[in-house]
Amino acid sequence: PAASWEVTGWDSTARENKPYIDVSPGGQVYFTVPERHYVVGTDAAGNVLAVWGGYGTDLSSLSMPTGLAVDSMGQVYISDSGNNRVLRFVVP
């Protein structure tokens, strides 16, 4: 590989709670950490740029984020499965 970095929290043995990953048009890497209820954004070298979520039901919290996609404008869509919703985030 050209690069690799450790991700704390990807140690689940559950079949349905696997992390998702996507890359923005600007090269930022986003991934979910489902059982810790948050999303991480990094640069291409793995340096953390943003972390958001945490367990809860309000709009700034997540519960088992199991899906993630980034559109052509860099907006991040998260499937928040524990809260039965999809959230869209505009990332600067």
C-alpha cells in the first residue's frame, strides 16, 4: 500500500457493524466507527481533520453509523442505523 494507519475501534466481531469508508473529491478520507458511534475525517496521509458523533439521538449524535458516502461536492451522508435515519453533513 501507499499508506496505512491504525483505526481505534475497528475491532468488532459483529457481522453487521463493519466500518464504511469513502474519499471526497478533495482527497479527504471519511470512515465510520460504528460501535463507538462516530465518524472520522482525515487527510490522505491519515492525519485526523475532524471527528463527530458520539452516542445519542440528537442531530449532533449517532447510534451505530453503518453507512457512509461522499458526493461530488464533498458533502458526507451517514446512515445512522441505530436512529433509523440518514444525515447529511456539509464539511468545510
